[in-house]
Amino acid sequence: MAAAKARRPGPARRRALGEWAWPRGVKLDFIHPGRPMGNGHIESFNGRLRDECLNVNQFLSLDVPRQKLEAWRLAYNQYRPHGAL
């Protein structure tokens, strides 16, 4: 069984996620409120994305952020050294 870990959404989104996950055999695991380190890798990634890409660019249309995010994703995954090295 696959699992997905995420922040706890509101009731409507939680219900929609449950309706999507149940038939696919995905177990939903929500982080308790006030405990962002329940998923520290994602929190770290989100912080880097904000600091290195989103906060340093100004977007006037949706095409521009798509291009910038793709370029950042490639640099993040392929060209930068791993943080543990």
C-alpha cells in the first residue's frame, strides 16, 4: 500500500483526498497541526524553493514562473551538489 504524507487540509479537501485515495489504495498520513518537522524533508525543500526561486523573481504571467521553476528544478536535481556532501 502506498502512503502520502501532507499537511492537514480543511474538511472539504480532506474528504476529496479521501475519495481519491481510497480506490487507489493510498493511505493518507496527515501531519499534526503545529508539527512541521513531521515531514522535515519537504519543509526543507519548500524553504529552498521559496528562498532561491520564488522570492527572487517577479512573475507577470503564468508562463514565466513555469519556465523559471523548470530551470530551477533542473538545477536543483541535476547540477547542484548534494547537501550531505
